[in-house]
Amino acid sequence: MDNELPHILVVDDDTRLRDLLRKYLMDNGFRVTVAADSSQARHQLGSLEFDLIVLDRMMPGEDGLSLARFLRAGNDVPILMLTAMGEVEARIDGLEAGVDDYLAKPFEPRELLLRIRMVLRRTPAADEITVVAGEITLGHCRFLTERELLVNDDGPIRLTTTEASLLRALAENAGRVLSRSDLARRCSIKGSERTIDVQVTRLRRKIEPNPKLPRYLQTVRGRGYVLRPDE
């Protein structure tokens, strides 16, 4: 097994789906470890490092949402959550727990593969960073618009797929107020206006010196949001 391949942890109580995903992802260039529940996942996470977790939301015992919250308390590994729950509130719960992306069951394996690759592209190694046209400065952070890459002096800052597309839309319209509905349309974000608010809150934690008093990503009351980068 090539240790240079990205390592994925698949956590799902459905034995058939778990085995199918293991084979499919291995056939497409990944190392794969599986766990049948959150307890097994915690054990694997205690001894191995992973590049991404594919996590089922509904499992007996500790559910995926609880495990995601636990991980976010001290682990920055990207999480792609699988769920049979398509309701807006369920998606918001996942976003607030720190999930990077959502995929509703049933799904096409090719879509899962595409989403995994998109998430992994958001987490480049520090030595892969190059300055390109379209860069904006946000205090100690720089956002490379074309690559949808956020970095600071310590290296890359991981963005979820939705966070990256949201920051790009705001960066490409810097100084211009974008409504929540406009941002949802530009970034293909499903859900209510609260979904946008959740994403903005998460972005502020990554780019603002004081997220409670935002300097760069500002709210314009009754209108939407505006990004005001450094000159």
C-alpha cells in the first residue's frame, strides 16, 4: 500500500455500503480504513492520521453529529457527512458542528469521489503555495482567489468547499454588498438565509482578528454582507 496516497476513514454502520465505499475509493487512488460506529472511529483516530473522514450521521450509539463536534474540539481533519436527512435544519446542524460538506443518501459514488477531491484541494501543503494574480489581503491572511486558497504566515488555512466559494464570491465583489439570496445563488448553497449566516460566522473565525467585531467581512443591516480587504 502506498503511504503517499490520501488516507480516508469511512465511518458507517451499513456493512454493505461501508465495504462498497472501501473498494471504490481504493480503486480510485485512496488508502481507506473503515469503522462501523463512532467507538471504532475514535479508536482508529487515536492511532492513525487521516486526510479526510466520510462520516454517516445516523448510527447506533454516538451519532455522526456528536462525533463531528468532538473532532472539531481538537482536530482539523476534513469531514464529509453522509445523511438520509435532507432537511435544511439537519444541514445547518452539521455546518455548525464543523462538517465540511454534506451528501444525501442515496448518492452516486462518482459524486462522492468528486466532493472528496474538492475538499482535499482545499488543504494543500505549505510548500505548494505560490502567489498568483487575484490575491487579496485580509490582515495577516491572504486569499488567492483563483485557487480559492486562504493562507497566513503559518501556511494554509483549511476552508470547506462552501466557505471557499463564499469567500471567492465576496472577494470578486470586494466593496460591494451581496445579499444572502445572491450569495446562495452564486455559491449554489441550498437552504435558508440562516445557512449563509452560519457560513459567514465560520469564515469570520478564520479571517478576523476578533470575529465578534468583524473588520473585513461586514454585515450591512437589511442588505447582506460585504468584504472590505486591505488596500
